[in-house]
Amino acid sequence: MSTAPPALEKESELIVLGYSGLGASAAYKRKVLPGADPRTARMRQGLDSAAALLDEHGRIVASAQERHDGDKGTGAFPAGAIDACLREVGAEPGDIDVVAHGFDYEPSRAWEENANLAGWYKNVYARDVQRAMLTAAYPKLRDTPLVHVRHHLAHAASAYYLSGFDEALVLVADGMGEKEAITVFHGAGGQLTERASLPIGSSLGILYGALTHHLGFLFSMDEYKVMGLAPYGDPAAYADAFRGLVRLGPGGTVHIPVIYADRTHTDRETHGAMLRVIAELLGPARQPDAPIEQRHLDIAAALQRRLEEALLHVLTEHIGQTGLRRLCMAGGVALNCTANGTITRSGLVDDLFVQPAAGDDGTALGAALVAARRQRPAPPVRMAMPYWGEGCDPAKVAEAVGQLPAGYTVLRLGEAALVEAVADRVTAGQVVAWCQGRMEFGPRALGNRSILADPRSPTMRQHLNGIVKQREEFRPFAPAVVAEEATTYFDIPDRWLPAFRHMLVTAPVRERYRAQLPAVTHVDGSARVQVVLREEAPLFAALLTAVGARTGMSVVLNTSFNLRGQPIVRTPEDAVATFARSEMDALALGEFLVLAPGRAEG
């Protein structure tokens, strides 16, 4: 049930390691802002660190997020992720020929003239800081070339080179790169050419993060909660305010003047002045545990609407100039699946590819791809599923299951029997954890590290949010559906199905099925659909088909296998430990089906 990664040919050349993150940023943030609360401490660059390994053919053979210390979204130097990649392919640090990093800060007069910026450069961003961290963790890489790749170029490469599009427009939008907030590239013939670059004062990512903080959530972590909250609100209530906050200019430009309110050292570290202006404009900030009021819903709705308007404004300009109707997207803003859905329905583009790890973790892929193609040019290749992480080794699965205390029922089944047993339990209303094969790369569980449930249940969403996932009630869940049935239940044209493989685009649930799929239909009638192709995920597709044989609908609710505040599980040990402290009914781990106490029958 596990697909082994290809082994590296150690005698071959150009094995490339890419990594992301700024490993010194957390410590330096504590130094310059002592006593900062955890929410404020996240206001920094270089989070979501990760690693990716490319073989001598430029193929991704392993990748992993830095989740080994249990710190979700950490920016720590990704030694654990690098080690995991090397283990998966049976390699050693000495086998690596080139290392690439997804940032390239260079000294400048602006850095030197500002004491605050100079400190960040000297202690966090500088090339010698990156080299020192790499060498400290891996002495054998002391003399290995370290390639520094501009942050937005790394993002763009991670999308374009994995899209399969020979020619495409590439849009990168995030908090910020070295100096940029939005960059538009033209990808053609395997080359990326910058068309436009918008400065920090155009940062849709910073604004969305600041409003996420204002609404009581975590900056650079919980933006997806605001996206999920938005459909409950009325965007018209604050439309005028957001037109002032986000100004759309000629030539596809975007201006967010409030970003420049942060002028003092403290305000730059906390976005204090910016947040004060936002509070004056929109009302006082919500505290994290305070009730969510109608005005909070309306703010989220207006923010989401203005984000979409700004993205369409940029795209309309550059699509009009180039005539390109294939679009690649990356950067944290590209994780906004509602905006992505709006783009697919806008009529502006004919095809869309969003790299599944579109946030900063994906720059590990992009940096490696840039470094590899500088030595060996190659055209873009359409990626399949990002099952590049740690696998479920049968011996480790058996060992982990053997650690369960008395009271659990453990059944060892063949693949076909496991699929049928899980389908029986899901359609009977049980919640089943599903851990198979290699882990997905990116923030979404795509059928290898998932929690599965019946999307037809009118109470399942509340049950999962309140008891299993222990999270806010308003948050929606996603459906996974086999490709041949996707257009039946969801308003997706056939030609758009490939864009929905990675659960990064929303689509309307067809009116007649909304009442039949209540657990995965959001309040606005939308769903963040995962279209499952049999050739890419045969075991998961077989399970969906087995569910369909029982219900008439080959659809399951699919959410990530983790509990509140925990990263998605990586290993069999993680899976067993998380299952044991949860309220889930069963765990399908490798060829084992584990039933929680009291669930042996039914």
C-alpha cells in the first residue's frame, strides 16, 4: 500500500537540495521585541520552512515540511525535513551537489541606513547566516555550492515548472519577498521573464494578515479562517472602507497606503500603526476568544471581496497585454481557494495551475528547480499528486500499532478488504483516520493523511468541528470526489477538472445536491473540491468508489489528519498517537484497521 521513492544514483551528478525558511528569525524577533506575545511574534518572514530533493533528472524525489518538532508553520532551519528527504531515498548529505535557498537578500544602502533593517539583514537575511546554519547542521556541505534564489522567482518556478504549460502567465502574490509584494512573470520555453513587480505597499498578503490579526486570529497562519468566515458576512457593509484601503491604479497596479503607516521600530515589528488605523476605520479589534459578531463577518466578507477584485485587476491588465490565457499562481495569496474559484469563473483564463504548496514551503521546490534548470534546462512538466513525503513502512506500521494499549481492536486486512471495511464504517456515520503511502507536500491532506467521514450527514460538520478537530464551528470541510462524477455534483466544466486535483479551488455545489451533501457545502453553496484521478491515487479512488457503491455518490468528506494546533501527522507513530487521543472511531494505517474501544461491532 506504499509507493517507494526512486533511489538516487549516488554516482550521478547534480543532486539538488532546496530549502525554505529563515531559521534565525524567531530568535532575532525575540531579541528585538522581548516579551512579545505569540501572535505578534509570528509577524516575521521565513515561516513554513521545508525541504525538497531533486534527482539527476531534475525530478522531485522527496519533499517535506519542517513538522518534526510539532510546531505548526515553524520557520526553523529544516534539518528534520532535510533528514526525512534523505532517508526516503537512501541518500547522505555528501550525495548533494547543490543546495538552493528560496531567499536572496543583498546588502544595500537602505539596509545600512535603517538600524532596524540592518539588524535583520545582519542576523537573519544575509547569505553568510544561511551558510552558517547549513554548515552547522551538515558539516559535509561546507564546500557545496549554495545558490540563493529571489523569493518570488522561487515561488514562480515552483508553479511554472510543475504546471506542464509551455507558455503561461505566472502571478506571485504574498506578504513580501525581498522587496516585492506582487510579481508577474511570463513563462515561455522553460524560461521565466519578469513583467511587473509591485512593492511592499501593494501587499495583499500583509493586509490580509493584518485583518486576520484584527479579527482575533493568527497572522500568517489563520488567513484561511477569515476566508471561511467571509461567506457569512455582507461585503457591502464595509465596501467603501476597503476601496480606500486597497486602491486599484492604472496598469494593473495596487496601492495599500495603510502599510506605510508603520514607521517606528516598534510599529514595524508589530504592525502597530497599521492596526491602529484599521481599528479606527473598522472598529475595535476582536480578542481571540471573544464572540464573533456580525461586523466581524462583514469585515471578512469585504476583505475577501476586495482581494478578489485586486487580483482580477492585476490579471486583466497582464492578460490583456499578453493574450496569455493559461495562468500559474503561487505565493501565500494563491492558497485563497475562494479567490482561485472566482478566477476560474471570471472568463479571463482557460486553465489554471496552483502549486499545492503555494506558501513559503513551496519555495523549497522552486529554489531547487531554478538551480537545477540553470545547469540543465528543461521544459515544464505537469506534476501529479505531491506524495513526496515520509512513507508508511510496513515494519514501522506494525510496530506503531503494537504500542496501542488494551481495548483497541486491531485487524490486519488485505487492500481490498480494508477499502470495503472503511467504506462500511464511513457510510455508517463513523469517522475514520486514513494514513497510507507517502505524505502529501503542502497544507492540504489529499488522501494519504486524511480524516474521512460521510458528507451526507447533516450533523457531521458540527461533530467534526466540535469533538474531533476541536476547532471553530464556522469552518467548512472539503469533499473528495472521483473525477468521473465531479461534474455531476459540482459546477465544474470538464476542462477545468485538472485544476481541482489539489483542493485549492472552490466551486458551487449544484443546487439539487446541496441538501444531499450538507457536511461539505458551505453557507454560500460552495465547496473546496478535491477531484481524484484513479491513475494518480488508485487506493483513495478505490475507497471513493466503494463509498459510491453504497450511497450512489462517490464522495467523502476529507480533512487533514491532525487535531487542533497540531501539524498533519507524518509517520505511523504520529498516526497512532493522534488517533489514540482523539474521538475518532477507526484508523486505517497501512494494511491495519484499528477500532477504538467500543467500536468493534458495526
